[in-house]
Amino acid sequence: MSKVIGVDIGGTKILSAIVDENGNTIKTVRVPSEGKEGRDRILYHLYQTIEELISRDIIGIGIGTAGQVDPDTGVIVTATPNLKDWAGTPLKDIIEDRFNLPTYVDNDGNVAALGEWWIGGGRGARCLLCLTIGTGIGSGIVYEGKVFRGAKGVGAELGHMSIKYDGIRCNCGGIGCIEAYASGPALMKKLQEKGRSFGNPDEIQQAAESGDRIVLEAVKEIGVLLGYAMVSFINIFNPDIILLSGGVSNLGDFLIGPVRDIVDTYALPGGRDVKIGRAVLGENAGVVGAAALVYLKGAK
Ligand SMILES: [Zn+2]
């Protein structure tokens, strides 16, 4: 049976795995990415992890990375400061030259959505939207089995939907993006404003589960704002499934409940029957989706 190496490159770690054609993850390797140290260190770790997994059975390499990617050339277009000097890297060419295997490179949000569509919570969806709510809000859209990327491959950035033209400034430079209101740091900040501080999302989840009113109120407020963004997504794309992943999504129904209420009230009626739930692949979505890129020849 043919196998593929799927790689997920983030600011702090590189997760890689051998994935078979049914989407089973056979062997996983995790190394630091040292993204803040720059391109050479990232590539050093990337080469190492691929060398550890490569064998004669491997027919290709799929890579999802943070930042915007040109899916045709496999060049990194823009990157976050967490991946220093990464922009401009011709990653597809570099990996193909070194390992002599067909290589596909795409944005990590697109790749995660493809993974969920292939073997996860989005199976059977005609139009799948995935939102990863963590430090920022990553996203991906799969429509009729193909990743929706826009004209130059840099679209589907749902986290930068503005919900408030005179709102707060987002990391992207825009104003009022949903990422600025509903990401993990935004939730932490909201809780601080209410006089509560937490070290990590798990603590917030525990507080919500124990019925902490201030926490439930803050999560609801964020869910409402996320709901308004979802209304726009639903009116534009008419998805049949929307999946949430990332640290904030672990709040489950505390978050999804208020989202659902806003959607059921304000989305155009024809689109309200959308399923909204949690992604199922968790941390593996990136490596599985990256492997799917190879099996589906770029899902273009
Ligand atoms: Zn933004």
C-alpha cells in the first residue's frame, strides 16, 4: 500500500506523520520548529523529520504551514513573525529537489479543513467550513472535494471577517476582525476585564464546567460575536457543515450554543440547517490533511 508523509509546520513545532491512503496515521514525529530563529533552522528541523520517516513506500510529501502560500508554486507568500524569514521560501522546489518526491504545500488552515473533509467530521459535506480558534483564527473551505482558495490561493481567511467597522484593531492591520474578538487571547482579555485571570484554556473550560457565572458570561459574549461572523459565512457560502477546532473550541456547547442561537435567528432562512460542531481529528488534522493533498493531487 502506498504511503505519504504529511507535515504540519507551526511557530513552535513541526508535526510529521506517515499516512496511508485510508487516512490512517502510522508513525508520528514531533520536533521543535524554532520558527523565531529563522528559515535555516526551520528547514533543518523539516529535513530531519522527513528523513526519519522516509522509505521506499513513500509516494509524496504534503506540507501545511502557517502563513499564506501560493498553492501552484508552493512558495510561501507571507508569514507570521513566529516563522521568521519564511516568506519567499520556495518550499515545494526545495523539498522536491532534496527528496525527489512530488510535494504539495498549502496553508495550514486549508490543509486542516481538507483533512476533516477527507476522513474527519466533514465527511460527505458538499461545502465545509473549518475554523481553528486558538492564538488566532485559522480557517479553510472545502467545496465539492476541492480546497477553495480564491484567485491567488490566499483567500478563505474567515478569521479576518470584520464584524465592526469602528472596532478594535486586528493583528492583520484590519479593524474589527472576528479574530480580534473571539480568539484565545481575546477571551483571556475579556475575562481580565471582568476581573478574572487564567493561565490557559483548560482552566477556563474547568471554570465553565463548574458553572462559574463570570466565565460563562464571557464565553457567551464571544459566542454571540462569533455567531454574527457565522451568519455572514452562511449567507455567503451556504455550508452544510461548519467545524470548530483549537483551544477555544474545547468550550464545546458553552460556545456553540450562543453561536447556534444567533445563526438560527439571523442567517437567511435557507442556510440555517447548517450543522455546527467540533472537528474530530484534533492535532492530527494538519498531518492528515497534508497527506490528503498528495492523494488528491492538490485538491484543486
Ligand atoms: Zn484581521
